[in-house]
Amino acid sequence: MLALCRPRCLLHSSRFLQTRTLRTVPRRVPTFIKSWDPTQHTPARQPQASIEPDPTRDTIWSDLHEMNQAQAHNMSSTEDNKDGGNPPKAMRPSYKKLRHLLRLASSPNIDLVGMRRHIWKAYILTKLEDPDSLSNLTFGEWDIIWESQSIRLYSNQNRTLHLEELYTDLCSSRIAPTKAQRIEYLECHFLNGKEVQALQKWEADRAEIESYQPYHCEPEHLKVGVEMYARAGNADRAGQLMEQLFAVLPEPDKSLMLTVFRAHTSSAEARHHEAAHDMYERMKALPTILKMRDYDACFTGFLEAKNIEFAKEVFRDMVSNGILAKTGFAKDVEEVLMRLHMLYRLATDLSSMTSIALHAIELLPQSYYGQVFGDWMKFTVVQQAPEAAAQILDMMYRQGYPPETFHFNMLLRAFIRTKESPNVLQAENIGWRMIDEARKAHRKNTRPFLSQKGTSHENAPTPEGLQAARKLPVADVDTFALIMHHHGKSLQWEHVEYLSRQLKETSIAPNATIMNVLVDNKIRQGAYAEAWSIYSQLTNPAKGGSITGVFPDGASIRSVWKMLRLALGDHATRHESGLPRPRELLKETVEWWALVRGRYDAERFRMGLVGGNYTAISALMLHCFSYTQDLPGSLVALHVLRHNFHIFPTTKDVNILQRQMAWVDLSRESASSRSQYFHSRSNRVRTDKIGKIYLMLLQQRAERMQLTRDGAKALTEEQKGDINLNLLSEFTRSVMKREYPEELVEVMIDAARVSVGCPDLPTGDMTAFEVA
């Protein structure tokens, strides 16, 4: 019999008694940072070389005369019946209702939008009850039904399906559809996913038109062909048909040109991109002025084509023509920055980013310089190019725009990231001087009778004097965080303590970056309770207190999990009262994720939590629960990671869980008993028994699923992860069942789910009553 720990989880506090919660909220998301990445766009699929007309497909022009004759015959037969022929059969209520609605819809003051659903419902009911009665509808009544369903509304999402069905019923009733209805039917047929069939029917119509009337062009029919070929990705055929259409139109259709333009930019061929640029120049030469949405369509197209030069040209035209950067209002500024950030996505190296930044600096007013230079310097940090960052700062001085604190922080990051001694020393020198400027500025601002002389713009250096007086800006909270983190990694605690005092004296508002640095430094010193106290005070500040609240990022949550893992692994700090329990920290993680999962940048928060190694956070959590011998908590933590963060258990997690199950608590035993247990190799024997149980359950599950080795290879990563997670859930319940009754096992797991704030969380495909 396997001996496990006591059901310690039953003694955990109820979630209604846990007062710890996040009182801070994440900062506002900048609207100019788009979530769409043009580099993720895949070119359109290669179209077929040609789509030949299918002679077996229906056409309208060959059957038009025959259908009109049949329609006239039906109308004459109806008149004969009225004059004394065989009496018609009794009309069904659905047909009466349909005729009544159509009479109402034909009134001049009736809005078809409000009657659209009622007409279609009556039509479908009539078609189900008495489909033959539809042949009695007049051409005008068919027209009303078609017009009601062809209304383009957001609520009319089944428009294309309804029109395609109506067209089929029209032909079945021997009612000749109009050319406009035929054209609309082809478009709906295409949009409903039958692209090849729709294009074949269009080509058949086209061939028939040319056979009846050579060199004759039906503009509407040709236009829908252009649109369908463009949407199908056949840029060559769409461009050819567009030129034929524009030859008969008095003026080119700008919207149609944009459709063909996007077909060319979605292609992977460079010649199509050149043709798209020619179309853009042609659109600019049109009498109608291009609007914002037209420029955006061209800009987005060149972004999808990953052509920096053409995208820069559109951006230049938008600024020079007054479409962008018209005023300094917040909305206009965000419009500019949004498109600029989309353009940054095409920068793959430092040279391309430099060309984009210089292009923006040349076009935009000086008020945008700070943002553009800052984005440029962030790119140098990523590329680890401190020399380029220093040159950008020098350029800012020469442009008459003194660098701000943010730009110098980027320079410090670039220097420190190289880990080269000269660069690191230079970063320390600049950082300490900026901190000294912050100290001086704070003393100056807190002076009792501070004179305003020297703070006005009269004494500010002129652009000519900026080259001579290059003063460093005042350090902000990120500067303190950078220097403190650097000295903390070097274990230079005297510098860290001094910087902490300076940070308090300057009264700079904290943020997540400085909080993470303070917590990490305390973890390095082994002061785990102090690290948790810093995190708790900043994320859960007292109401009306002087401490500014901070919302944690992903790195913050990972840091406190690391803190708890190290604290519980140390016998000296394992039972400190100032530390959270693993369930409490897991509950806070769940609440934190609920606040950020709806943001566009939720993936960045998730990446901050999981870090570079996706298995790190799961191992941290399982280690914490294993130290407290909370097996139900470990099971719930695995399912929280899967359902909230899409993280599946790994082989390392299985080993941690097995060691937790095999562990025997000897903390209350004497030293001789612990030594005897260690030398008896009992722990090794227990671990082997646990491993055999796991392998047995794995084999049984594979047999139940009839899963072979080849079948396992065909599964997706998510399917494999779910199978492993369900296996671990069965494994955990099976081991717990050897110590506790089945009812108590489920009660313990339910208590763990409730305590972490996930009462409805699924915890496997088998309960304790079903496992072996």
C-alpha cells in the first residue's frame, strides 16, 4: 500500500476567506499599435492557368427566349382557368400569407427592410408545404422576393445563400431571370465557396455573348467577372478583363481597380507588384481625389507584398496630400503612428529600419521626432547595435531635438546587452550621471522658495548651442531599474541599497519593471518574505495610501513563483508566515490572466509568464505544490495551465509529479530515522512502484483508445497534450485512491478547484469512481 500525506488540502482556507486580490489594473493599450502583422500574410494560392467554359452548365442568354415563351404559356393557362377551366385547388395558409405579404410590400410606402425576414419565412414555408404553388407567382412578385433578399445589411448574413436558392427556384418555375439577377447569382455562387463553378458559368455566358454579338461587351457582366477573378487570385485574367471593361466605360472604376490591385499585391510574383504600383499611379491620376480608405487599401496591399519602397511611397503621399499629420490632435497622431508601426513590421535588418526612420523624419513634423527616434533605438537594442544607437543620439542633437530619458534608456540597454566590459562601464557611467541629475532636480523642486528663473524657456539652449551643451536628461524609473538590475546581477548590494534610497527620495512612481527588479534582488539575497511584501504592497496598495499601485506583467508573476519555489525548497524559510501558499498564488495568477486575456497584447503577457522555455512555469508550479504535498493542487495547476495558457505537461512534469507521490514526510522523525530511511533505498523502491503504475495506466489507455505507434504520429500536438494530461489526471486519482476513499478524492479535487477560483474547471476524462 502506498502511504501518502494527510489530506492537507482540506485544511486550506475557503476562497471566501481569502482577502488577497489584485487592486491594480493594466494600463491602457495604445491604439496605434496594431495587432495585425503584414509579415504573417501568405501570398494567394496559385490560380489555375485558365478556366474553360463548361458547356453543360446553364446559361441565361440561350434559354431566355424559351423561358419567356413558357412564362407566357403559363400566364395564358392561368387566365383560362379564371375564365371557366378547371378550378384551382385550395390555397394553403402559408401561400395566402406569402401573397398577402407581397401585396403589402408592393405598396409605395412600405419598407422592405422590415419585411425581409417575414417574406423569406413565408416563402420557405410555402416551398415546404406546397412547392407547386410557387409557379403561380407572377414575375412582379418574384421581383419583390428577390429585391427583399438582395438588401445588403449586416443582419442579412445569409443573403448570398438566399439569392442562390431563389435563382434555382426561378429557373425551376420556368420564370426567366433578368440579366441583373443572373449576374448577382454568379457573384453569390462564387461567394458561397463554389469558385470554379461560378467562373465556368461566367466564361460560358461570356462565350455566348460574343457568339451572338461579336465585339459586344456587357459592362455589368464583365465587372462581376473581374471581381471574381481578382478574388480568386488570378491577377493576370482580372487585369486583362479590367482593361476590356475600362475601354467601354467613360471613366475607370476606382473601387474595381482597388480590387484588382489587391489581387496583384497578394501574389508572390514581383511582376505583379510592379503592375500594382502602375495601378496605384493610375489611380492617383484619376479626376476623383483618393480618400483615406483608398490610400489605406494601397498601403495595406504593399505591406502584404512586403515591398518597403512602395509602402513608403504611399505613406509619403498620405502625408504630403494632407491625409495624415494634418493637426496635432490625439486622433490624428494615433492615425500616423498606427501606420508607421505597420511599416516598421517590414524592417528585417538595421538598414531597412534606418531607411524607414529617415523617411518618416523627413516627412513628419518635429513633434513626431521623439517617437520615431525612440522606435529606431528600440530596434538597435534588439539588433544589439550600440554603435548605431549612439549615432542616433548624435543625430538627434544635430537635428536640434535633445534626446529624452527614454532614448538614453535605450542606449543603456544596448550597451549592457553586449556584456562587453567597455560598453558596460560606459552604461554605468551614463546611468549614474542620469540618476545624479534626478537627485539634483528633486532637491531643486523641493526647495522652499524656488525661483522660476532658470526654468523658463528663455534660458533653454538654442539649436545652435545644443552641440556645445549636451546635458544628460533626468533619470526615470526605468533608468533606476536598469542600473539596479545590472548591479544586482553582479551582487553589488551596496550600490543596490543606495539606488533604492535614492528612488524613495526622488518620489518617482514605480512601474512593473522596477517592481520586478526589486523582487529579483530580494530573491538573490534570500529575503523571500521581503520580496513577497514588495510585490503585495505594489499590486495591492492600501486605499488612500501614498504608494502608487502597479499592475504586474508576465515576468512579475513568474518572479513570485520562482520566489515561492526557492522559499519552500529552503528548510529555513519553508514555514514563514509572510509567504503565500501555492493555491493562493495560483488563484492570483488566474485572476491576473482574466484581466489581460482580452487585450490584443495578451500573448506578450503570456510570453512574460512562460519565459523562453515553455516548461519553466509548469515546473515551478509543480515544485511548489510538491513541497507542500498538495497532490490535488498539482492536478488543478496542470489543468489551469492547459485551459488558460495552452501549456501541456512534459516529461519533466511527470517526473516531478512521481517524486511528489513517492515522497515520505520525515521532518518530524529523528536524524537517525531519516538516515536509516535514506540508506535503505526505500525511496527508490517507492519511486519505481509509482513509475510502474504510470506505465500500466499508459498501456491501458492506449489499448482503450486503440492507439498504435503510427496513429500517435498522426495526432496533432494539442491532441497529444490532452491525452497526456488526461493520463496524468487518471494517474493522480489512481494514486490518491490507494490512500483515501473515492468520495474523499473527488471532494479534495473540488476543494482545490474552488480555492484557486476555478470551480468549473475540467480535471480529466475520468473520475475517482472510474479509475483503477
